Amino acid sequence: MYKIPANTLFTGRKLIYVPECHSTNSSLAELHEQVELPEGTVFITDYQTRGRGQRGNSWESGQGENLTFSILFQPSFLAAMDQFQLNMAVTVGIARGLQNLISRGVSVKWPNDILVDDLKVGGVLIENQTMGANLSTSIVGIGLNVNQTRVPHAQAGSLIQWVGQPLGLNEVLEVLLVGIESNYLRLRSGAHEQIRAEYLELLYKYRVPQLFEAGANPFMGLITNVDESGRLCVECSGEILKFSLKEIRMVFPMRPDRN
């Protein structure tokens, strides 16, 4: 079903497809433990039975309608303490690829949700292993709603609703792999600050007053930055507060369920 991409150097040159699996991240990690796989190996499926997202959430995806895949990287050039740099490179690559594909406003909601017109269309889950002070292996899991016409959440969307017709999954996959590989190579060449600047440019609600909730306490704040460890920096009453994953969330008015 899926073809080896024509426009990448190494990402997807080895592509493993299975009709169904529990999780592409887990399956790729298990396979890599059994046999050494080359960097850039892509593991892709039509359907995940236990897809995972950030914050311990599940990733729900219509069978055969969307993209669910994982990529094996070996970013030994990156210190473990700088691992969020990889997150920024990957999400910027995805967002830029989608902008070229659908000509819409694409943004990144911290830390790694992909949005089109305020609706979540995809997400990234990166699981890292370290050796000494540096990363050794990173498995980058990506889920993207492409042709699913009925999405399970009011805050979610699918690319088909903006383009008006089904997209070829293989063509969308290649666009994503090209964008991700390009930014991974930039990261490897040391373009950390340029990638950070692009991430902030794409960051959803960046420097826009927004209602947040930390614990049970709602407050108005302004996203000003993302620090070196990936914490979200929010200005509140003249003070810069820093939050890790699960410590803060944006609060939005409830949308009616579209289903």
C-alpha cells in the first residue's frame, strides 16, 4: 500500500507496513530490540488498537482513513537535556509540510499537537532512550487525521474537511517525511535557534491573552517562550511562570459535538 518515498535521503527508505498493531511506537521499539534497524525506518499501520498520546491519552483513528506511523531516529548528537529540540524540529517539519499541502493556517499547540484553524488534526509522541549524557534512540510516533469524516471530539478535525476530497495517504506521508527529515538534518547541523524561532512562530496562542488552568486555578496569561527543557513560559501579572507537561492546560469554551 505504501511506497518508499522518492524525495528523502534516508527517512522511509526502509518502510514496514502492517494492517493492524497495538501501537506503532511499541511495535517499532520491539522490532528494533530484535534486529538492528537503520535510522529513518518507518513503521506504519492502518489501525492501532492501543495508540498513545501525550498526557497518557489514547489516540483514536478511523481504520484505513488516516496516518498512524513511527520513525526511528538515532540523534546521538543531541544531549538528553536538550531532547525538546527534537520535538520542535519534528513538529515544525509536520506543520510546514501541511501548509504546503493544504494552504491553510497550521499551528503547533504546545507541546506537540498539530492544529488547523483551531482544530486538532494530529499529534506527536516521542519516546527517547539515552546513552550517557546524550540521546541514543528516539522513536517518533505520529497520528494525523486525513480522510476521517466523523471525528470523535468537537475540538478535532480532519484534513478532508479543508480540501473537500479524499487525499492519497501515501502522498501525505511523503510530504510529512520530507518535512521531518529536512528539519532533523537542520537540527543535526546545529540550527537549534532557527528551529526554536520557527516553533515559536507556529506556536498556537503565542503572545495572545489566553485563559489557562493550573491545578484547579484558572488565570489569564500570555505565552512568551518555551525554555530549553521544553517548559511553557507564561506571563501572569508581570511574572513569568514555567510549566511542564500536565501542569497547565488552555481553557476554551465548549463547542457543540459535530456528530
